[in-house]
Amino acid sequence: MELKTTTARNSYRYGWLLKRLYPYVKPVMGRIILGFLIATPIGLLDGFMAFALKPYMDYVIGQKDLVVMGLTITWQVMAYCIPYAVVLFAVLQGVLNYLNNYLTDWTSQKITIAIKSNLFKKLVYMDSQFFDDNPSGIIISRFIQDPDNASKGIIDKIKDILTSFFGAVGLVFVMLYSAWRLAIVGVVVLLIAFLPILLVRSWIKKTSNKNVVITGDITTNLNETYSGNKIVSSYNLQERQLQIFKNKLDEGFRVNIALTKRVGWMSPLMYMIASVGIAIVLAYGTNLIYIGKMTAGGFASFVTSLLLLYKPVKNLGRALQFLQDYFVALGRVFELADYEPTIVNNDDAVKFPEFNDGLHFENVNFEYKKDIPVLKDINLDIKKGETLAIVGNSGGGKSTIASLVPRFYDIKSGSIKFDNVDVRNIELTDLRNNIAMVFQDNFLFSGTIRENIMLGNPNASEEELMNAVNSAHLQDMIAELPNGIDTQLTERGVTLSGGQRQRVAIARAMIKNAPIIILDEATSALDNESEAIVQLALDNLIQDKTVLLIAHRFTTIKNADRIAVINEGELVELGTHEELMQIPNGEYKHLYEMQFSKEEGTTEV
């Protein structure tokens, strides 16, 4: 699944989207309803000022008493009460606004947390192919930014829609109360002004999708600049990285300006239509006053309501416009939520077998991309307790073999079996619990050295931990650190040397105590001194284990029981070092004479 190519195809299915959102909304539904109920009087109170103008103009300014159901209210009383009432209602509206904003933020953040947690759960179980296909920036954008927009934005804008809607209803009521003939004209004009919003939905969707891709590319550039800072400096790539960053910013600018060109005309068009409506109302209203069908106070109240009505209607239009953007984000969220990894447990998956025989590759074919074979008919047996080294030219498929055993990927055809059980029929968690891996570049998490080692077995005792530390030859290094084994590591453990990181990774694999060990170029990036001590640690790790060893260096493979030579995805030779050296013009013999013999300082067998 390449996230750049997804289109949030369900972004206009509002009922479906809200139904999918409901499980996240349900736990906080009470507060959401309370917030929506508070939004109702907030909007209605917008009309109070306009409503108060009519009696103030007609009775206070005109110095006339008001008689309501036989009760006389003097103009002096109204002159005193109406201003205080305006202030009181304004204070009430402010308090309600505060409560509403608090409830909106509280519920939105709770929903965001729930969505992010669910998506992150999905992320950690994604298969390796997913991470191969998608750059880090796109993943961060889709898994972090979209949930923010989809939850907080939707709740906030629905609240704005309710507030604006009831504000408009209140003002329309005042208009009808003041002059129902003029109200019909005003409402019709505003509805016409509101129609252009319906025309921009597809543009918003396209722009939103493009912006996600651009934002992801920008984030990827930032991540690469951070992680590759030494390469950037040593190769003087600062201007290159800066230019890539600027290009993406410019691309984002062009996308957003294109949307502005298409959508920006809405606001002046709405304003022009509203202005025409106001002009019609003023002319018609003046005529009604002249013929005695409207008072000056009623006209003032109506015009004030009409002018105030433009704000909630405009806010309503903007809210709906943004809401569409958020629905697009929500569509992308559920697109991820519905994605199922390709590497999953079979319905009849079993526990890891007793492993009495060995690991068997039978006619294994594999490809990362369709119709581009990487491994071709690999047949290989690794007996229990045996160390098998896999060598060959770079890119020949050695590391791919290592990745297939724990099912980071699934093969195209053939089978990989422990004893007689296909790895695809073994529970994933149980399969990987029985395999320990050490890579060329081992990832260390932020935290202490202790925490990184204990990841191999969180239930290990202190004695088991220290045995792993000693077996990995970490004790001297730890003794020199200010807080020993509890020293905090920086991101990726970059404050440690390559050899030190490798030994922490070896200790992590050692404390796991798995029966199968996979070493994927575990010493290829080290200098000779570091390699020597790491090799001692590896020797301790692989004792009494079944080992699959991917290596370039002869010092790493010389103690292997057998050696398999992989070339262009095919198994071309298999045997001990002595057997392979006896093959005339053999691949292994060629590799040895070209590379391995240099490590020993001799060209003789």
C-alpha cells in the first residue's frame, strides 16, 4: 500500500464516515452533547442586541410607554433595563463560550488520542513491505496529522456550525418579528450567496490530498537531514537539502494558491450578493416606513439583524468548507484503519514446533516487486545445531533469505519449514520468540542500556541480565559509564561506538535465549579491533544454537559448519570451506581469493 497514491475515496460519504467515527465518539458522547446544547443559546444570544433595538427606538427614543397584556412598562424603566440586559446577555454568552470551548478541546483531544492509539497499533503490526513502500514523512503525516484534523477539526467545526446556525435562526426570528416582508427578501438573498460553497468540494479534496503528500515529503527531508547530518556535512550537501526543502515549500505554495484562485472568489461573490440584498432591503424598507407599515425602530432592528446575519452565514460557509477538508482527512484515517497487513496469522496457525530436525528451504521463490525475482528455487537444509554461512556478491539475495525466516516477508512459492511445519502456519509471535537477530546496523531505543538489553526478555532476572552483559563483553564499557548499565542513551544510541552498539544488540539477543540465531552482516561495518571483540561476543551467542550467518568477511564465516553461496538469487554452491575450495573456478573460491584471503594475509588455502 503506497500512501502517496491513496485518494480518500469515501470522503463524501458523510454518514459512513460519522458511523465509523462513532466508536471513538461514544465514550465522550455526554460531553459532546452538552457542548452542542451550550452552542445553541450562544448562537441565539447573537440576536438579542438586534431584538433590543426595536423597543429601544420605538419606545425609549420615542418616549412612549409599552402595554403588554394590560401591564404598562414605562419608557423610563425600559431606558434603564435594556442597556443592563444587553451587558448581562453579553456576559452570559462569554461564559457559555468558555465552557463550550473547554468541552470541545477536551472531547476532541480524547477522540484524537483514541484514533492515534488505534492507528499506531495498526502501524506497529504493519509488515516490512509497508515500510519499504512508504517514506517516513508520509507515514508521520498520515498517522499523526490526519487524526488531529479528523477529530479536533470535525468536532470544532460541528460546534461552529451549530453556533452559526442558531445564531442565524435567532437573527432571522428577529427579522421576521421586525418586518416579515423584508425578512423573506433577506433570507432568499443570503441563501443564494451561500450556494457557491457547494461547488468547491472536489477542489478541496484534491488540494488536501496533495498537501498531505507534500507535507510528508517535507518531513522526510527533515528526517533525512537529521539522520544523515554527517553525510550532509562531509559531502557538502547543505545546499542540496535546502533546495529540496524549498522546492517542496514552493510546490505547497502553488497547490494552495491554485485552490485560492478557485475558491477565493466565493467570499467577494457572497459579499456582492449580500450587498445587493441589503440595497434591496434598504429601498423596500424605506418605502414601508413612508407608507406606515413599519416603524423606524422595526427598520433599525431589521437592518441590524441582517447585517449581523452575514457573519454567522459566512462562518457557516467557512465551517462547511473546512469540514469538508476534515472529512477528507477522516476518509484517509479510515483508509489506514481498514488496511490489513499481508503478514498475518493463518486461521489454523500452530505453536512453534519442538524443532528436533532443522530449517528447510524447499523450492523457495521470492520477489519484492512483481515479476522481478530476487530468489529462484532455493533448496537449502540447516540442521539443528548447525551454523550455516551464506556468502555471495552484494545484492544477490543473502539478507533476503534472513528476512524470510521470521516472516518479515512471505515467499512467492515454495516453503520454509521448521521440521515439517511451514513458517506460514506458525503463530507469528511464537515464531519470532524463537528467533534472535543481530543486524549490521542495530537499532537502539531511547532509554537506558539496561532497558535496551531487557527488550530481549522483559522477564529476565538480574543474574540473567548480567550473564548476557558479560557474555557480550560489555562489562568494561559499562564500568566506564557514569551511571553504568542505567546510563541513558540518546536517540538510536549514537553516543556509543559501532562496536558498542553491536555488543548491546548481542546482549539483547543473548538474553532472549532463542534456539535460532540470525546474524545479518553483524560485523561488516566494524574496524578490525571492534570486530575482534564483537566476534568474541558472537561466539558466546551462537553456542549450542542453530545459526544462519550472512557475512562478507572470512573471519566471520571461518567457523561455520557449512557455507552456501548465493549468486543472482540462486544457490550455486554448498559445502564446507575445504569442499568449496576444491571446485575449479568455483564462485566461493573466487570470492575467497579476491576478498577473504586478503583478510588472512595469504592466498593459500
